Amino acid sequence: MIVDSALYRDGVRIPLSCDKADLHEVRAATTGPHDFVWVGMHEPSGDELEQVAAAFSLHPLAVEDALHAHQRPKLERYDDGIFLVLKTLWYVDEEDAVETGEINVFVGRDFVISVRHGEGTALDTTRLQLEAREGVLGHGPSAVVYAIVDHVVDTYEEVATQLEIDVDEVEASVFSPQRTQDSRRIYILKRELAEVRRAVNPLREPMKRFATGSVPAVSQEAAPFFRDVADHLVRVSESVETLDSLLSTAFDAHLARISVEQNEDMRKISAWVAIAAVGTLVAGIYGMNFVHMPELHWRFGYGYALALMIVASVVLYRMFKKSGWL
Amino acid sequence: MIVDSALYRDGVRIPLSCDKADLHEVRAATTGPHDFVWVGMHEPSGDELEQVAAAFSLHPLAVEDALHAHQRPKLERYDDGIFLVLKTLWYVDEEDAVETGEINVFVGRDFVISVRHGEGTALDTTRLQLEAREGVLGHGPSAVVYAIVDHVVDTYEEVATQLEIDVDEVEASVFSPQRTQDSRRIYILKRELAEVRRAVNPLREPMKRFATGSVPAVSQEAAPFFRDVADHLVRVSESVETLDSLLSTAFDAHLARISVEQNEDMRKISAWVAIAAVGTLVAGIYGMNFVHMPELHWRFGYGYALALMIVASVVLYRMFKKSGWL
Amino acid sequence: MIVDSALYRDGVRIPLSCDKADLHEVRAATTGPHDFVWVGMHEPSGDELEQVAAAFSLHPLAVEDALHAHQRPKLERYDDGIFLVLKTLWYVDEEDAVETGEINVFVGRDFVISVRHGEGTALDTTRLQLEAREGVLGHGPSAVVYAIVDHVVDTYEEVATQLEIDVDEVEASVFSPQRTQDSRRIYILKRELAEVRRAVNPLREPMKRFATGSVPAVSQEAAPFFRDVADHLVRVSESVETLDSLLSTAFDAHLARISVEQNEDMRKISAWVAIAAVGTLVAGIYGMNFVHMPELHWRFGYGYALALMIVASVVLYRMFKKSGWL
Amino acid sequence: MIVDSALYRDGVRIPLSCDKADLHEVRAATTGPHDFVWVGMHEPSGDELEQVAAAFSLHPLAVEDALHAHQRPKLERYDDGIFLVLKTLWYVDEEDAVETGEINVFVGRDFVISVRHGEGTALDTTRLQLEAREGVLGHGPSAVVYAIVDHVVDTYEEVATQLEIDVDEVEASVFSPQRTQDSRRIYILKRELAEVRRAVNPLREPMKRFATGSVPAVSQEAAPFFRDVADHLVRVSESVETLDSLLSTAFDAHLARISVEQNEDMRKISAWVAIAAVGTLVAGIYGMNFVHMPELHWRFGYGYALALMIVASVVLYRMFKKSGWL
Amino acid sequence: MIVDSALYRDGVRIPLSCDKADLHEVRAATTGPHDFVWVGMHEPSGDELEQVAAAFSLHPLAVEDALHAHQRPKLERYDDGIFLVLKTLWYVDEEDAVETGEINVFVGRDFVISVRHGEGTALDTTRLQLEAREGVLGHGPSAVVYAIVDHVVDTYEEVATQLEIDVDEVEASVFSPQRTQDSRRIYILKRELAEVRRAVNPLREPMKRFATGSVPAVSQEAAPFFRDVADHLVRVSESVETLDSLLSTAFDAHLARISVEQNEDMRKISAWVAIAAVGTLVAGIYGMNFVHMPELHWRFGYGYALALMIVASVVLYRMFKKSGWL
């Protein structure tokens, strides 16, 4: 689906005289040296993509990538243009899960085509914000690429922040006084972190190339801005590594805790067994059949025996309580 | 065994006037500047390979490698040709196992010789598909190398997908409510992943060389296509690493689970022991031989004692049930 | 807040004729070729920062970074100046915690602007010490950068020393004869170490660039001094890695200890159960109803039975004591 | 001990007119431009080595290394010659152990001196095979170096194969239905793998230098052959890493197994305890002294009680059997 | 303290006409082009070091480093001289501990100043040995640097050998039939290894620079000698890594062993409990109050009951013995 297509001249959106889906016409309208077209698509069909490819002479390999999605993040040069693949990430609160989508961007001298797959990281707001800043948009396609990348990396930071909260919760759970089953949660979080890592890390290299101004289609003066994005990306990446290693440690602590709990249970059980055993022993003693057992003939012998059991139990109970076994 | 040999001119298969096994004749038929021969062999004998080597002046070390198979994936330059070793992988459903074979490819200015070992990744379909695309095949030996490599890497992706399914199953098993023995399965999966890694990782370097167009026998314009293959290879490689580390975490979770189960068993056992102990204690008390024990003379003393045992047991049972021990 | 701003000429502070907050005036006062201004700010508002940026023509991206803080340590070149981000660390004794702040430094040919966030690592003493050493301050902005970086890295070393003490305490606790719960403490220390690592490691690269004299705004002759700082940084970094791996080993030892303790508890419990069981067995024997049981008719049969129980218990107790079970 | 010394001219062994131990004479016999001497020694004394060093002007540091052995594998250039240190490995079946020796090779324009330490990897067969291939030996000292290195790396592959078999055995043992103690075996295998790694890995760099033809004393045309050896070396090295990581996983599985066995034992024990407890409870009940207990007066009350015990035990036994506890 | 200072000319010690502590005079005595002074100090005071610094114009940063010690091993160039920091290691047998000291070496065209901190690795013998070898000492300051470095690295090898012995002991202890507590010992050894690593690893880079002859103050012809030292250093470093990873495996084996022991204890305990339970059950049976229990009236019923208990116990004991539980 073509979400929007527009012609920009000196940072200002020029009303189109043709249908926004008639891309040949749209492109033909780029008459000035700094004019450019930005076409935004969302999960286009093969046909739609074919038309775009024809109108802007896109490289067939890149078009195929954009159609099927599920690529690694990458930056490729084709003749006079570039092709950029970004993974989008968003956090679904209800499931504590990270979902992934994809944005493919084709950039040429006079056009930007963004192809979005999946729910997250819509670009309409990005376009609106950009259109509101004439000065920035006047830098041409570079500005659009920067705006998209900046927006995507911002969502990475949000996801990382969510995952930090999740890790904090796990941490609180592991060290809480309650008994908790955290291994499943830790496993799932580690899987989510692996997901983020797969989106973030392969993007570092392309961002570095943007940041050093070594990508031809991106203007040299945009370099500091991409450097800023690259910095954010590194921060997300380091944050993910730190979270992952914290989770490993938390898991070990969880294991240690299970052992400690087992020990406590065993001691508690043993204490009660001991208390019962003392009662049984006393009962056994007065169940012996000796002819000469004075207590058996006492008036309150039976009461005495019961009292003996209770006293012994209470004494034991207090001893165990004191030593921390109960 | 020589599976097939054919002469191609401008992307079209030229009928041979000689026997397809008479390789000297076949090669002699390459008269045009863009003619080339593609010989496909499957587990050839030493003699067969000798004949090919003689007809195309292959380097003896490469021929020896192709005969014995069991090489690491590699790309080597010999004078004016290259020698490429690829591992083939296929997944045997019945055994959840990954099997490995090998393809050796000799490439010269006017010939491609592919030598296949093992069952998997047959190349006849590859040849047919290629013959159907005249434009592609017209690029000469490079096109054949690309087609073979692309096919092999595609099978890697299939294997990786199968292993992802296996890991998902292990994950489901580890966290299922049933008690499961997963350590063996995890071990075997890790061994399979090591197998895949040994096929995939050493190939990354050669693919990069193809992708940057720095291999003389491969035409410059094929570079973007190899870049695509290299990308897929990296994706498989990263996928394998992620699976391996997920398996490690799953194994830890499995260990934690065993501990938790042990704890649960111990508590369950202890609860039952406690219930039995209470009955025994009551029986012991009324087995005492005191002269003055009023209950002993009650009409329904015996029934009362049994009732006491049962009531105590039920009360304990409920307490344990409530606290989660039973 | 502008903490202080001053004009230095040949290493000497020149009294200002204008208000120290009127930065345009302050800058205008730099008439000599080696004059420079050092403005120190603490958590400035956006407005304050805007004024500084206007007075010294700072790059908007750097200004934004300085306003929001929470950057990675980094060194960036903008046209004719540099922008340096440092994390500050301080150790809060009451909580055994490492807190982090940030210092941003803008350096130009004739000015240094330091923007500090968070409580730690105040720079007033640094300024005073520097003003006391005319010779050093005469080297211009480089001297100020060096003084700040040196001060920050010194605090890193203090923090590392504190953490070493903490690790020593954990180590003593893990191997103490008392039973201790160390996994939480180890977890938190590992988290603190991750915090330090995030401050220290990204700074190594910028320090190396200073140390090799490859940063334009920093004079060549300051290189050995920065080399010294870089050395300290590496030492802190290595110390952190060593502590982290020691903690991992300590954690494993802690786990081993829990297992050993469990074993000891189990043996102790079992020994007492055995002692009780022997008493019960003796009582059971003399509770049998055989017609012919000579002991039952003995004068001191009962006493003999009790003595038997006590002797058996003492013998068992001694055996267990000797074998180390009690 | 000087094992053999010979003069080769154009790949053919020339009978010596002097004693083979008179090395000055032997060397003096190299008159042609392609003549060279190969002296083979086995654990020479200091004196013997001194004589060789004098006859061939070897560098004193290299001579000292060759005398004491216990060096890391390395390749060093001295003026116009090279000095190569190789570790030899052999597998002692009786002890499942890997033993290590050493071969030092001095190479000059017109000589090769091989000094062997330890039992393994004798070089007489290597010499004989080489003398049988005139064409190869005609390439001069390079051919000898290649033959020695090729032979040594072949033995590495044999050792690696043996260790693979050992790992397979451990794997079978860990997952066998019998209870096994595998931790010691795994530990020893890991130590053997460390041994192999120490021989193999430092040799990779020298082999690469041979393979790229960047060692002056080795002829350029030998490069593809050394490339082949380098390939084998990498394969051994990767195989060792894979085995090592498989052993780690096997060890973890072994640990999991111990836990599972403990659990099984505990449940088995508990089941039997429960069966005994039921018998004791029944006996306790009929040991109570109530005046009115009808069963006590039954004709077959005693038999009935015994039957009750047996039935209860059998029922419990079946229940435990069914639930897998017994 | 100035331990010794001497003037060397062409490898021979020249008697000084002035006090050896009057360093200005000593230096002034270096008249020949190859004359040089070697001053040896041990834990000098600030004053002493100031005098040396003044006499030889040492760089203040290096002097400060030499005064405070506790530096990382490093090699620094200052104008026309170098400054080398080495850690010294020695093994204290009584405590199985590795102690560390430091040697700082200043080298100029005509002087060497060695500053030693801590007990170990005294240099007097090094000086004596060097003075005995005129030829070597004739190479000037390089020879002294080599002698010191060689001596220091030799002590590293001794320490590594000691630690290998310790690891062998731990290994023997872990796998000995006795029950042992090895986790503390393993922890401490790992800490010692970290200590050695911190001394050895940072020195590898400087040694490589010496070995490639890229340090100006060290003569080119000394390079092979430093290459030898560098080799030893790498060997120590690899040995430390191997020991560390062996210790990790040994620790895991120790953990496995604790689990196995726990299992054995549990089975042993359970066996004895079963034996006692059988006796109690028999006693319970004959304690029942049935009117018709023939055994109770037997002449030797009591003896028969005791015999039953004993026989049952012996049978059970044998069964447990056979199955390995006792």
C-alpha cells in the first residue's frame, strides 16, 4: 500500500497535480536540482513494488529484499543509490514481549522510498515533524534518511528501557522474601534481548559509515547527526549486553536460592520429625511390659507421661526456633 | 560418476557431437570467447578425477582434496583458476540429525567442474533452472558458481529453520508442566549446531571475497549477487549462535527445574511421613501400660482412638495441601 | 547555574570588569593570543546553556547532549573545537553503592566550558589547584582539560579501591566459618562493576587519542600527561575485570558451600534420627508381649532398659562425633 | 645422537666419502649450487650440538633452544636461515594419554638439520619416502621442511581422531542407562585437549607465513603445499575447540544426571520408608491397650493383622511402582 | 637507598674516583663514547630519587611513577630515553602465595637507572653475572636492560612452575578417594593466577617492540635476545591461561563430587534407617495385644523374636552392601 508520496522543493511540500500513486508522474515533477520525492509504503504487494522499481529504476536484488522482508539490517550501495534495511522493534506490554518489523529505504539523488513491514514504528509523524522543519528538509534525501533512522533508534531506546524495567522486576523477584519461579521469565527475557541484539548490532557498522560521511548519497554535513544516532545505537547495544550479563548473574542467584530453600525445608521437616520422634519414644517407654515400673502405678502416671511428651516437644521446638531451623 | 557435462555458448546449451564423458573432446569444442563447459560429477573414482584433471589441467593438490573430501570450506587460487570447497548440509527428519556432504568446484576461464560427495544438495535442478535463464547463464562460469553457492546456502537456511523448530520444542519441553529429561536432547542439538557452524563460518571469508569482487575468475558484475549470498550466510551464522546460547540458557533452566522438582518431592514425602508419624504417636500413647488411663476403659475408646488418628491425619493433610506441600 | 567564569592570561586569573555571568563580555575580554576563558556550570537550565552556546558558538548537537546528560563517554570534534563527555563516579558508603554523574567539556581555541551533572566530582578544587600552578595553566585550555580528566580518573581509582574492599569482604564472608547469604551482595557488586565499566571503557579510546597528540585542540606537549591518565584508566579497567571474574569464582565457591552445608545438615539430622530410633527399638522390644521374657520380671528390669537406651545413645553419639557427622 | 646425515644433489642421495658424523667434511662436499645436506639428530648431547653449530654456523640462541627443548612452536629468522620449532604429539593407547615431544629444524641455503626430542614422530620413514621421490627432493631444503611439517601435522590429525573417539565414549557413558562417574575422565580429556592446543595453535601463524611464501629460505613454489598443511592445522584446531565445548556440555549433562539420580534414589527410599511405616502403624494400633477392642479377641485376629499389613504394603508398592517411584 | 653505582667502559667496570652516591660526579666520568653508568636503587626516598633525576635529567612523570610504584608494566619513550616498568613476582612457599614488587628502569644513551620496590628479584647477582661477561656488557645499556628483563621473566617462569605444582595438588585432591574441601584453595589459586596475569600480559607488547628492534635506545643486534624473552613471556602467559581453565574444570568436578557424596551419604543413611525400621516393625508386631498369638506362648518366643530381628537386619545389611548403598 502506498501510504503517502510527496514532492519536496527547498524543504517545502509542493502540491502534486497528479495522483500520488502515479509515481512516474510524481517523479517527472522533480524539475529543480534539489527537488526530491518521498514515497512511503506499508507492506506493498509485489505489483506495487514493481511499479515503484520501474519508476525509480531500483536494483532487482534490493526490490526482492524489500518484498520478502526478514533481512539483516544492512546498508548497500547500488550504482548511484543506496539501500538500507532497518529492523523495527516495539514492546507489547500485555505479553512483556518484543515484536519486530522492518523498514527498507531506497535512496537516490532525487528520491527516498521507505517500505515498512509490521505494525511498529509508523512514519507518518516522522514525515509531519520533518515537513514542519523546512530548514532540515531542505537538505534533501539525507534529511529523510536521518529522520527515519533517528526515529527507529529512538524506539530501540524505548524498548531497551522497557527491558531494563523487566530486568529490575526479575531482580526484585529473585531477591524477594517470597519463593518465586524465575527461570522461565529469565529465559524469555534473554530471548528478547537476543532479538534486540539482532536488530541493533548489525546496524552499528552502517551508522559508522554514515557518521564518517563515507556514504555517497548522504551529504557530508549530515555526518554529525548520524554520529549522534550511532552513539545512541552503541548505548543501546551496551545496555543490552549489560542486561544480558546481569540476567545470567540473577539466574545463578536464583539457583543458589533454590538450594538454600531446599536446605531450609529439609531442616524444618527434620525438626518436626524429631519432635514427633520424642513423643513416640516416651510412648514406647511406657508401653514396655516390665513388672516393676513404678510410674505405671502412679495415680497421675498417664497425665505425667502426656505432660512429659508435651514438655519435651516444647523444649525441642524452642531449641529449633532458636537455632533457626524452624 | 560423471552426472552431466555440457557446453554453453551465450547462455545456451550447445548439443555435443561427442560423448559427454570424453572430456578432452568436450573442452576442445569451446571455440568462442565466451564458451564454457560445466562438468558435474558425483563421488568420482580416482581414475575419473584423473581424466578430468588431465583434460582441464587442474592442480594436483586440489584434485587430491576433491577425491578425499572431508576438507574445510575454503577458496583457493591456483594460477588462473580457483578451487572452492563447500560443505552441504541436510536435515534427516526421522533422526532429528544434520548430515553433511561436500561439493568441490573447480573454476577456470572456460570451465566449471563440480564434484559432489554425499547424498544432499543435488545440483541437477540447479542446472535446469540455470539453463532456463539464458541471460544469467550468459555471464559464464561466474553464474554457475553463484547458482551452486546460492543453492547450498539456501539449504543451510532450511537446516537452520529446522533447528529453530527443534530448539522451540526443547524450550516447550523444559517449561512444560510435565517432568522431562531434556539434557540429552540439548546435548545433541548443540552437537548439530557445532556441525552447522563448521560448514558455515569458514565460508564467510570466501563469500566476502566474492562479494567484493576480489576473486579474478568471478566477474565484477556478479558481486552484488554474492553480497546477497554472503548476507544470508551471516544470517545463518548469527542464527546458529543465538540458538546455541538459547540452548545453554534452556539447559540452566532445566537444571533449576530438576532442583525445584527435588524440593517438591521432598516436601511431598515429608508431608506423608508426618501424617503417618501422627498415627503412630497416637497408637503409641494408647499402647502405654499405665494402670490409670480412663480412655482405655471407655466403651468406644478404641473407636475414639481410631477417630483421633483419622482426624489428625485429615487436619494435617489439609494443612499441607494449603501450604502447597501436597 | 554558572558556578564560576574567569579569564586567564599566561596562567594568571585576570579580574573581570564585567559580571561573570555576562559571557559575551567575558569572551570579548580575551584580547591576547594566549588568553582563554573557563566557564564552570552545574546542571544548567536550557536558557543558561543557550546563552553560553550563543556566546561561544557551540554546536547545537553538543549543546543538546550537555543539556540532557546521560551520554556515553565520548570525544567529538566540531569544526575548530572538541566536545568531551565524561562520566563521574562516587561511592556512597552508607549504601555500598556507586553513583554516577556526568561532566561535559566544550573546548575551543580560547575557551573551556565545563558542565557538570550530579553530585560527585566537584571542580572548584581543581580550579583552585590549577590557579596555584601558573606554569601549568599557561599551557591554555589543554591544561584545564587535563586537570579535569585527571581529577575524574582519580575518582575512578578511588571507587575501584572501594570496590576492591567490598570484594575482599565478600570473599571473607564466603569463606568464613559462619553460614552466610552472599549471593545478593555478589549480584549487587557485579552490577556496580558494570556501572564502572560503562564509565571507564568508552573513555579509553579518547584518552589514547589525547595521549598520541592526535586531537587538534590539545597541545602536543600535553601528550605524556594524558598518556599517564590513559595508563591509570587501563589500570582501573583491568582491576574491574579482575574483580568481576573473582566475584564469579566467589559465587561458585558460595554455591559449593551451600551444597556442603546441606550435606552436613543432612548427616547431623540423620545422626539424631538414628539415636532416637535406637531408643524406640529398645522400647519396642520390651513392649513385646511374650510370656517368657526374663528381663520383664527382673527387679531393676525397667532401670536396666532405660540404661540400655542411654548407653546405646551415648555410644552412637560418640561414633557420630568421631566420624564428623555431629 | 646423529641418526643420519646425507648429501643430496638434484634430489638424489650422493654416497659420502667421509664419515657421516664428520659434519665439516659433509658440508664441504656440497659443491653444486643445489646440493644440500640433511642431518637428523635425536636428543643430541650439548657437545654433539656444538659440533653441528660450528659446522653450519648456527645462531647460539637457536642452538640453546634446540638443546633444552620445551619451547613453544615458533618460526624464527636468523640472518640467512630459519629455525623452526614443532611439538610432536602421540597417543598412548594404554593410558588414553597424549604425550608430547619436540622437533627443531635449522634450515640454511644448503642444509637442513632436524633435532628430535621424545619418542614420537620418528623421521626415518619421512627421509626414505622423500628419497624415493627424486622430483620433490630436487626442490632442496624446502622439500625437507615440507615433508617434516606434513608428517607432524598428520600425527596431529591422528591424535585428534583418537580424542574424538574418547569424547564419543564419554558421551556414550554420560547418556548410558548405567550410573557412571565421568567427571574425572572429562577433566583428563580437557587437559589432553589443552596439550594439543598448545602444540597446534602457535604453529598456525608460521604455517601461514610459509603458505604465503613470505619465508625467504622456502621456495615460492612450495607455497600451495604449505597452504594445504595450514588447512589441516586449522581443521585440527577447530576440531579441538569443538571437542572441548562438547565436553563442557557433556559435563553439564553429567551434573544434571547426578541430580536426577539423587532424586530417584530419594523417591525410592521414601517409598520403602512409607511401606515400613504402614506396617508399624498397624502394629501400633493393635498394640493399644483398650479394654474393648473386638479384633483382639477374634480367633484369627493375629492373622488378620498380619494380612492387613501385607495387603497395605502390596497396595502401596503397586502405587509407587505405577507412579514411577519404585 | 642507592645499592650500587658503577661506570662501565667497553664492558669493564672502571673504579670510580668519587663517592658512588655522588651521581653528578659519576655521570661526569663518562667520557668515552661507549661509557655508561648503571645506578641500582632499592625503595629510594623522594630525595634520593630527586638527586638521580637531577643528575640524569629524568622526566618528572616517570620519576613520580618510580617513586610511588604500583604501576602497570609499560614501556614509555621520553625524548631521548625510555622508561620501563616491570612487575616482579615471587612465590612464598609457607603461604602458597604469589607476592609482587616492581622494578623501574630509566635508560638513556649513557646510563641505566634501576629502581627496585619490594623484596623479590634482587639485581646484585644480575650485575655480577653481567660484569663477568665483558663481551655482553660491551653492548652498553641495552645489555643491562636485557639482563634485567631476562632475570625478571625467569622468575615468572619459576612462579608459573610453582603454580603448576599447586594446580596438580588441587587436581589430586579433587579426585582423591578422601573427601576434600577444595573450593577455597581453587579460589585462591585463581586469584594468584590473576596476579601473575597482571604482571605478564601488559609486558608482552613492550617485549614485542624490543624484539622487533623498534625501541631507539636498544641496539638492533639485541633484538633476537629480546625475541627469546618475548617467547618465554608468551609461554608463561599461555601456561597461566591453561592453568586457569583447568582450575575451572577442576572446580566443576569438585561440585559434581559434592553432589555424588551427598547422594552416597543419603543412601547410607537410608540403609541404616531401613535396618532399624525392620527391627521396630518386628517389635511392634509382637507388641500387639491379640489374645490368640501362638508365638507369645512359645518357650523361646522371645529369643525367636530377637533372632528374627537380627536375621532380618543382617539380610538387609548384606543386600545394601551388595547394591553398593553401604
